Amino acid sequence: MDIDVAALRAEVKAGQARLREQYEADGDARAVLAERCRQVDDILVRLWQAHGFPASLTLAAVGGYGRGELYPASDIDLLILLPRAASAATQARLERLVGHFWDIGLEIGHSVRTVQECLDEAGNDITVQTALLEARHLTGDARLFASFRRRLLDSLDAQAFYEAKRLEQQERHQRYNETPYSLEPNCKDSPGGLRDLQVIFWIAKAAGYGSSWEELQRQGIVTLEGMRDAMAREDWLSHLRIRLHFMVGRREDRLLFDYQSNLAARYGFVNTPAKRASEQLMQEYYRNAKAVTLLNTILLQNMGAALAPQGELAPQPIDDDFQAVGNLLDLRDEALFVRKPHAILGAFQIMQSRHALQGMTARTLRALWRACEQITPEFRADPANRSRFLKLFLAEQGIIHEFRRMNQLDILGAYLPNFGQIVGQMQHDLFHVYTVDQHILQVMRNLRRFTMSEFAHEYPMCSRISSELDSNWLLYIAALFHDIAKGRGGDHSELGTVDAREFCENHGLTAEDTELVVWLVRNHLVMSQVAQKEDLSDPEVIARFAALVRDVRHLQALYLLTHADIRGTSPKVWNQWKGKLLADLYSLTLHYLSHEEAPPAHGVIAERQAEAMRLLRFFALSATVHERLWKQLDTVYFLRHSAEEIAWHTRSLHYRIFNDRPVVRARLNQDGSEGLQVMVYTQDQPDLFARIVGFFARAGYSIVDAKIHTTAHGYALDSFVVLDVEKRENHREILPYIEHELEDRLIRRTPPEAPSAGRLSRQVRHFPIKPEVRIDSDEKGAHFILSLVAADRPGLLYTVATTLAEHGANLHTAKIATLGERAEDVFLISGGDLRESASRIRLETELMERLKV
């Protein structure tokens, strides 16, 4: 046996180079896949022969390689078929063969089995059965291979295989959150990827329907039009995967942010003022993935019906146009939507009105997919069609199911062309994880859940408010339009109001309802901004917000839409702290609107002090216990803290007001929301805030709220709300650690400890946020408001704190808001040389530089 490993390795490398040149020259995906198979076939057969295996053994390709589709960096799956268990000599040769596979640079996955072992493994594992189904003879005993193929097919139960592959696909889709619309999808395994097309052929082979689109079309599984569309979608995804493999130089099927821009350039996309080239590429990907998902649904349904015909299920008439076949909606005439275009919307109305219907037949889905061209300007202008569309929002059930179905079938985008423009459009704002259309439908889903009793335990406040709000179905319309202008450039809130107003007027909404919908679209971001960025203890903030909402109806509607919107961006963005901020703003504004004016400050303070005293009495403290501490506290303190917080601070500090040692107290959030409350009381000292935030960052906590206060006798009384970044469960056990460790650092006055540098997310690396820093003076010029926007990262707050300390700035309060990967923080500062314009500019410039990533 004389094998020149170096020469074969060079041949493999040269073959890959020729493949790339061939692809760049002619752009023929199928030819590249077939040519790589041919190259690998040739080398493997030569290696097999060089090792001198007995003629009774067989070498076969399986999996994608067996199918004849070998992507540039895909694994090469092999089956070595034995007539009987291998002898020691044969086993040794096989080990040398596998070693040479790797030596020459081929990533081989192999199995060595007898025919019976193959059948046993296939019976136990659907993945093995699927790979063997695609086996292709390479060299060796052809009769042994033919016997294996015959016995495998004889043992195959097509119906059972269909069910197993359907369940396997369902499980795979669940691993990818059942959506093709993730930020970094897998073009092979995600829903709508190449695997969904391969599942169709695996089942078709098992059932004997063929192994090509043409054969499936002849069998009646797919129409001629569907076949052409399927081939185009498969071709597009194949090109994408080939380009990805060549570009990365290894097996990689994820469309990571790291690759999207370069891939977009290879497709010829260029940046525009409204969209990055990568966003245009991904929008094209999502549209293809959506079509593949629908194609997969239709063809699996067709094959399932062919494999298990249910002749006993006689169609049950519904009306002149539709019938029920089992629990599926079926049209009685495939030309229905051409003859009666209005029946397009009628189909979705029937789905909403009939509880027993669980879906649509394949031919109905296919007909609706083709029916988009029937939705013309005349169709959209027809008052009857407008009435039908509006009634979809008013149904008692199935609202979200049918809007999602309409989007899947492109009906929604055809009826609302502006919605069609944002289908598959990514939002690289670092906290949305869905495409714009999917986010909108997610917001509608959240609003719908607020109206359903089975979700009242999850959203008690939203459920109560929704039940009180008249015409809450208007919120679905507001949700449909709130982000519809994304990607056009300009303020999407303002641009969206034009679309919303036109829709409402065309569909006959009253002037009052139209005003509410348009107002919600225009102001859908305001409530979250006020709640997370402004001081809710300031009566002027509440008064300004109340002037914007004007009445309880607008307040209720905006609260519900805001809550649904934040929850619909990403599972990671929403937390109980944000919920509390929204609820606080809602309650304070409701109180203001109910009393027509904000209660005077002294009235608020008196109420809070009285309530704090009432709470203190529960601890058997004297009626004068508060006096010494409260003498040191000013109006701002009582306005910024709740009665419960005031009582907690008083209970903890009344006997050590002039304490030389720092006092740190930690507890669970008292309102039941996640996170911890931490109070720090100590003689004021330089770099105090930097020390504290550095400690929290190192301990794995993120600060979401900070109330910084200095007493009349020069003590810092600071309160923090922190969330556990590491999601630990033993919150009660961590409280003593926080108290002891933070006290110790403050006693020793150790220099601020910089938190460990963490890795930036790919979103931040590839879609960076340009830092924004602004310092504004208050009316008296004594205090300054520092506002910043930056990409969130470990140590961000520490960087701000140390920079302020270096400039001699005193921190009075902080409003911390983190939206996904985006930090938007507001600080009230004074001191240093901030009164001088040049000094403020230096601070702004230095912060800008330090906040860059």
C-alpha cells in the first residue's frame, strides 16, 4: 500500500479552489454541489482501492453526500457495509483508512455495520434511518449494497416514517423558537431553511413519490407553479449556504452578524439612507424562509393525506363557497378567489367564527397564496371588503391566529401595502429580536391576552384596565400601525400616523376613535420614555404627562399599548422593574387626572410622613423615633422616596444618625418584583458612587435605579434597586454578603474597583451605537442634567461614575434605563467647575470618548 498523503491533501485543497473559481465564474449552485461530490467520490474510491479491502465489502455515501448535495464545507458521511463482522486484519485496515481520511483534510463521519446492524439502528433511530435512506454506492460489492437497499425499503413503514419526521421537525423548530425571524438564523436548520425542504424529499422517498421536484409534480404532490416556486426558493438558499461556506472557509450555517455585511456585498446589496445592505439581505432571506415554511406545510399535508386517506370524512358544507373536511377549512371550487375575490377575507372570517376548524386544507392554502394578485386597489377600495377586514379585529376568537395566517400567506401585506414593505425587515436597534412584522403581531398578541380571562393571573393590572376600556379593539389597529413606518427614514411615529389616519378614515371609524388610534401611533414611545428616564416623584413630570394624555381613556389605551410593546420586543427586555415604573406612572397620572391638579408638595410630604409613621408603629417604636433623622432630611428626600422606604430608612438609622461606620442594608423588593433594594448610609466621601457601582458590577448586579441624597449634616443616604445579571436563585442568602462586603469596602475606603471587562455582544460589535452625551443646566444654573445614550456593557456605569469623580462633580440622583443592548441614563449633578461652559464641554467630550466601544 503506497499512499502519498501530502499529494492527496494538495489535491483536496486544489479541488476546493477550482470549485470556488467555477462558482464565481458561472454561479451554478447545483453544478458546484455535484462537482464536489464527484471530486470526493474519486479520492475516496482511490483510497479504498489502495488499502486493498476484500471485494465483499462496500463503501457507500449517506446523508447529504449520498443525496449528491455536498456543500463546500459540509461533513462527508460514509457507511462501510460488511457482509459479516470484521476480522482483526480488516478492522486494522479500516482504522488506517479513517486516519488517512483526516490526514488529507476531509471531515469524515463514518459508521461500520453489517446489513442487519444497519436495519437494527434504523429501527431505533429515525436520524439513522433517514441517512441510510439516501445511501449511494461508491465502490465495493454492488450486490451487498443492493441487498441492503432492498431490505431497508422493505422494513420501512412510510406512514410511521412520516409521523416521526413530522415530530422531529416540530422538535427542531422548537429549538429555534418556532420562528424563521431570529436575528441570526441558521440557513440550514431554522424554520424555513434548507432542512424544511429536505424533510419533504425524505418523506417522498420513503413513500415512493420520487426524489425530485419534477417527480413530485407528476405525482400530484405539488402543482407546476408550486414546483417552480420551490425550485427557486431552494436555489436561493443553496446559493446563500455555498457563499457562506466559501466566505468563512469552514462549515458554518448560521447567518451571524459577523458575516451578514460581507454576504450582502456578494449579493450586490448596498447601504441606503433607510436600510443597511445587510438588512436588505436579511429581508430577502426572511421572505424566502416564510415561503419555504408555507411550502413545507402544504406539501407535508398533501403527503400525509395521500399516505393516510380519510375517505370516510365527507365534506360538510359551510356555505356556497366553503366546506369543512374534518377540522380543516376547504374551498368548494379552486377558482373561488378568482370568481369571488371578496371570499379571500371571508375565509379568515369563517376561521374565526367556527371553533372546530383547526386549519386549512392544502388546496385552500395554495389558493390563498396565489390570491394575492386579486387584492387590487379596487379590492382595497371596496366598502364591503373594508367592512370585512375591520370585522376581523372584532371577532370573539382567532384574531391573532388569523392575522398571523394572513401575514404568512402575504394577504395582510397585499391588503395593506405599507405593511408589506416591513415584512421580514430587521430592526437593528439592539433590543428588538423580531422582524418588524413579527414584532407588530407579537404586540397584537399581547394586547389580545389582556382581554382573556385565562391570562389575567399573568397580567392582572392590564386585564383590569382592558376590561374598563371601551372599544379596546382599537388598540389592535394602533398596534398594527405603530411601527409600520420603520425603515422609511425619519420619525416612524410621525410617518405612521399618516397611514393610521388614512386607514381609519377609509374604514369608517368615528372621528373620536380615529383620533385615539392616530394619537397612540404618534405617542407610542412616550410613556416608556417618561417612566424610565424621568423622575416620577417630581409633580411637574406627572403634570406634563397628564397634559399629554388629557383623559383617562387615552391614559388607559397608552398604558396597555406601551406594556404590550415593550413585552413584544424581546423576552430579555421586559422585567418587573420596568413594569413597576409603568404602573407607577399610570397610577400617579390617574390620580392627577382624577383630582384635576397635582396635590401640593407639602400635601404629598405630609401624606408620606404620616403613612411612614403608621408603618413604624408596627415595630413598637416610639412616636418620636423619627425626629432626629428627619431633621436632617429635606423636601427632595421625602418627594423621591415612598412612605415604605422612608419607614425602612428610619427604622434602620434612627439610633445611629451620627454613626462613624457605614451602614448598608439590603432586602428583597417589597412589591414582589424581582431584584434587591440596597440602602447605603455613610459620611460622604470622594468617589463614593464609583465605589458602590464597582462593587455591584463585580458582584454580578445591574443597577436599575439610584436615589442619591446628601443629608443636612453631610451624610450620604443612597438607595439602589439592583437586578441579578447572573439569575441566581438564592437571593435571601446573598443579602448578608452584600451588607458585609460593601460595608467593609466603605470602611477601608478602598479605591474604586473596576469591574471585570465582559465581552461585547455581536449586536453591539456589528451595529454599534454612537454615544450621545448632553449636559443641560436647570433654570437656576445650580444643577445640571447629564443625559447619555450608549451601548450597554459591563462597567458602563462605573466609567461614568469615575469620570464624574475626576471632574469633581457631585451626583444627586440617577435614572438608569437599559433597553436591550442600549443604555439610556440620566444623572442630576452639580459642583466642580460645571458652571463654566468650557468645563462642561470637556466633560461631555471625555465621556463620549470613554463610552465608545
